[in-house]
Amino acid sequence: DKIPLKTLKRDAKKIYKDALASVNAYKLVKEHVRLKDNLLFINGKEKADIRKFNRILVFGSGKASVPMAAALEDIFKDRIKEEIGIDATIAT
């Protein structure tokens, strides 16, 4: 029994879209980092009381750093005092 090419293409597109969605950097940060009543939680575990810090800095590098920083901005809002991002683009 042969599987029609149309079915294979449809299935391949779905697999591709699902794979991309599963590694969405913004979504992953939003799912795993929480801020509740000035307490920082990562993967559901309390990590820090952010009132103990004078400032919050965000440093990132690589392709995923931009969406990850955007997620952190949404989580921490105006508490982030400075951000630094590094992304290397290679021209050929």
C-alpha cells in the first residue's frame, strides 16, 4: 500500500510546524519563568526574592536571545534596568 504524496506532504508540514512551535524561545521562557509577588520562579521552583536586588540585567547571545529577552521584558516589565544582546550575522 502506497501513501499518497499529498498525505505525506501534509503530514511533513504538520511535523515541521509542531517542531518549530516546540522550540519557540519566547514561549519556552514564558512557560518556565514566573514572577509572583516579587518572587522569581524557574520551572516552578522559587529562586529569588527580587526585592533583594538593586537592578536586573539581561544578557543574551545568539539567535534565540531576542525572543527570550522579549519574554523576560514581559515578565519583569519595568524592573529590567539594562539589556545587552549579541548576535553574530555572517555575510556570504
